[in-house]
Amino acid sequence: MQSSDIKVQLIEESKISQVDFNNLPFGSVFSDHMLECDYKDGKWQTPVIKPYSPITLDPSAKIFHYGQSIFEGMKAYKDAEGSTLLFRPLENCKRLNKSAERMVIPQIPEDIFMTGLKKLLEIDNNWIPTKEGSSLYIRPFMFASGNGFHASPANAFKLLICTAPSGAYFAGKVKVLIEEKYARAANGGVGFAKAGGNYAAQFYPTQLAIEKGYNQVIWTDDNTHEYIEEAGAMNIFIRINDTLITSPTSDRILDGITRKSIIQIAKDSGIDVEVRKITVSEVIAAAQSGSLKEMFGAGTAAVISPIAGFGYQEKDYDLPELENPLALQLKKQITDIQTNKAEDPYGWRVKL
Ligand code: PLP
Ligand code: COI
């Protein structure tokens, strides 16, 4: 598909002058345009870029009833020369298709995804923030627009890509609750997919945790609740003495792009990294002995979010305040690559 094949309907008047780029929230101010692509008659049609606006769906569209819906999260950055940069975008496209397969949503051709996204970013280029710590959050999503109450996959779908100039996901340091009762995902389930329902299912336990003063839940395995898995919107890293530990991905854990980039950067910086199962009791014992140095979450929205402390079985554990935490060193390393402030030996940065 050529970029010129994409139909473009431009907005009459841009909303950009109403936006305070110095005080951006996360994901709630939307750029002028969005991309819409329909799957019907057995194939994806040519995408359209049009003004960001509500869409009309039949009340019996299967998204509403059976939750056939998946999404991705990416970011666009500007470098000092004003070039637009993406970070490992093909990984997002691949993961979208992995989620799609599990949710019986047709595969989106890489060509439509990338050509459409690049054109959308060209059109809304001045919506990409330049301030440090801000970026254009990109939300591609696909869902069942086909209708009928029969509990079976739809025959029509939509891909939409919306973008939102955004600041930090978390306002400050994060306090987490290690979950003992509820589960996010199960073996054989859809935890590895970015399925909308995975997030809906987290809201209730997360709400209970928020009522107790925590920001996020750290999920444990559904079977024994003994193993640390991941948080609601990020993978988890734990530093015990000089070793950085993160759980292996599985059926139940999202294969985070930030996670795998951090593992690579940390290893190449000479840090001892262990990808292995880690029990809650190991973390508690480390907290009690003082060998637990840091915990942090990693994800596109969250970047690297240091964890200030955690709760478990009605007890709170504080992490030490460090002068030069590894979390912040790794955050600088990855964001410098993303924003072209450092060499990218991995070829992860994509200049548009
Ligand atoms: N885990 C979950 C459940 C997520 O929603 C996310 C966010 O995308 C992540 C981990 C981190 O993944 P990534 O680094 O690819 O954004
Ligand atoms: C992301 O980090 O892009 C995510 O998708 C997490 C989201 C729940 C905000």
C-alpha cells in the first residue's frame, strides 16, 4: 500500500491552540485526526484518516457483548532536529497480531499498520510534544464491529489509531499492593494478549487496592499466589543486592517491549540480570534483610516507574531512598535512545 492510497479528510479547524503542552495529562487530550480501517468482505479495506470524532456502531456489535477487542500502546518522540521518532514499532504490530490471533480478529498487514501510522503522524506532526518527559501516546486498537447476538467471532472489524499528546502516567512514586486473592490471568488464557477484557478484569481488585492507599496491584500467579508476575500496566523488575530480576513471560504475562529492551540495555551495561520466577517470600525476606534495593515497573506508558513501597498481607514495606537508583539510570538510557540523545546500537529507533 502506498501512502497516497490512504484517503484523507482534514479537520476544518485544529484544536491544538487549546492545549497546554506544558501540563499534559496522560491519554485524555486527543490530536486532530485518527486513522480508521475496516475489515469486511474478508479483507482489510483502504484506511481513511479523518477528524478525531465519535464512531457509530450497531447496538449488537460483538465488541459490546463478547469483548472481542485488543489494543497496543506506542509513543512518538521528537529529537532536537525536529525529526519524528518511533521505538521498535514493528514489535507493536507483531504483538497486535499475536493478540489478534488469540481473539479471532483478522491479522492486520504490517504494511497497512506502518504506512497508515506514518501518514497519521505526518498529518498531526505538530501534536508531538517536544518537552522532556512528554510524548505522543499512540493507541492502535482493533475490535469486532460486526453484529449479532450469536456468541461467535464477528465478520467485520475495525482498526482505529488515535493519538494523545501525553505527560507522565504516574504523578509520583508508585505504591503497589501484592495481590493474594484475585488473579489477572490464568494458564491457557489471554494474559499474554493486550485484550481489553484483561484490563476490565483488573479494575475491581485495583479499586480495592486504591481504597487502601496503593496505586497499582502487582499480580501473582493465579494458582498459588506465590510468584510475582506483573503490574496492571507494566512489567516488574526487582533488584536484590546487585542482581536485577524479572519474571519470565508466559501465557499470563505480557511480553513487554520496554521489558525486553531494559533487559538488553542492563546486560550490555554489565548488570547481572536474571530472568526467573521470583516468589513473594523471597522479596519479603530481601526487604527484611535490607538486600531488597529497588523495585520498578516498565512499560510504554509508565516508562520506568520506581516503586516506593509495597503492601502484602496487611503489612507495608518501604524501599530505600537511593541517591542514584538503577531505575533512573536505565530510564535515562532508554529514553536517550528513544529521543535520539544517545547512540542506538540496537537499531530500535525508527526515524520517520
Ligand atoms: N504489562 C501490561 C499488562 C501492560 O499493559 C503493559 C503495557 O503495554 C506492559 C506490561 C508493558 O508493555 P510495553 O513495554 O510493551 O508497553
Ligand atoms: C502502555 O503502556 O502502552 C499500555 O498499554 C498500558 C495502558 C494500560 C495504559
